[in-house]
Amino acid sequence: MSGPDHNTPLNITNLSVAQGRKPVFENLSLTMRAGEIFGLIGINGAGKTSLIKAALNLIEPEAGDVQFFGVSHRDKESRRNVSYLPENFHPPAALSGVEFLRMAMGFHNFAFDRTAANDLAKAIDLDPAVLDRRIGALSKGMGQKLGLLAAFLGDCGLLMLDEPMSGLDPRARILLKSAMQNYRARNKSIFMSLHTLSDLDELCDRVAVLHEGRLLFVGPPAELRHAHASATLEQAFLQIIGFTPAGDGTST
């Protein structure tokens, strides 16, 4: 029997999640590769956030197995090399940005470096002076950038990001995409859900389409577009889930 695969950032096997008695998804399996950006696509309510939370053991799955770098997600040590940013990020309002970052780095036994924090803050369009302000006084966009800053500063092998561009203006989104690409260039991996499919098309090595409890596709965005003869990932997505916009029917 082979031992754990410490080079595989995320391995999900036959994972099932339910809300009450209603299944969200069943027997879902996928494996990430080291040094890739992986995107999860689905309509609201498809189970994207549930998948991320179940993988991180924040909600209890009905069945299945999840491993981070070869270690079961039920072992808290499995998340030592994983940074997570939830969709609705609410850091402690009473803390300053620096105090929050020190706390976040402590979760990974990582020393806080103010110079590195300042440099990375600039790279994602956050004024370093904001880090000395109380979080409760920050705008939604600044708070989101602070969460992203904490995720990147942890320098973990895997980032789990749920709608990471929420509340960001166009300039910040452009800079964040560059930061993600730089992270991948260092052979680190990013798993994220994102509603803006054009960004996923630009960033992701592979994507997965989650719909009605099943994975309908896992592979490169270009392969999904080609399979559905679509010019954009948005068009291919609508086709694979069987959605026809109103007014597109053939008149008689």
C-alpha cells in the first residue's frame, strides 16, 4: 500500500454533503495538482461554499474523504499548510490590521514581517498605512484586501479562496490576479470559487462545474469552451447546465 501523497495539495474522494435531509452533492471526487490554480463554477446554491467548508472540516460531510498534502482533513495539522478566506469575511472589528495579521500568522507558526506585509499590501492595492487602523473603520473593500493579505502572507502551499474578489474595484481585481499568478509561479496552489467566469478563464489551469449535486466537467477552461463550441466560458457554462435564456426559442 502506498503512503500519503504529500505533493498533492487537495484530494477529495466520494464526498457527500447534505443540508438537513436534502443532499447538496453526493460522491464528489477531484484532485488538485501542485502549482495550479483551480476554479469551482456553479450557480448560487450549487454547493460551492459547502464543498470548501466540508473540505476544511468546518461542516461535517455525510461521507467521503478529504486530504491536504496527504493528511486527513480531520487532523488539524492537515491545515497547517492551508490558508482560507471565506466568502463573507468579517475580521475582528476591534483589532488593528497589524494585530489581525499577527494573529493570523500565529495560526501557521509564521513570524509577522511588517516590511513583507507592506510590500504585499501595495501589490494588492492596499495602502500599508491602513494596517495601523482599527478594522471596524475600514471599508468592505479594504477589509477584503486585509483578508487576502493574511492569506498570501501565510505563504502556505494551498490557498482556499471563496469569492476572493468580492468588494474589490477593477484596479484591485487586476492586481489580485497578478498576485495569484505570481503565487502559482512559486509552485503553490490556489483553489477558488468565483462568479466572474472571465477571470476564471484567464487565471485557471483547470475548472470544475458543480450543478445539481454533480460535477459535470473537470478540466482546462479551453477544453470546456471547445466541447461546447463557445467563444467564452460563460457561454459554455450555460450550455453545460442546460440553460436557455428567455427568448432564444425558435418561433413558429
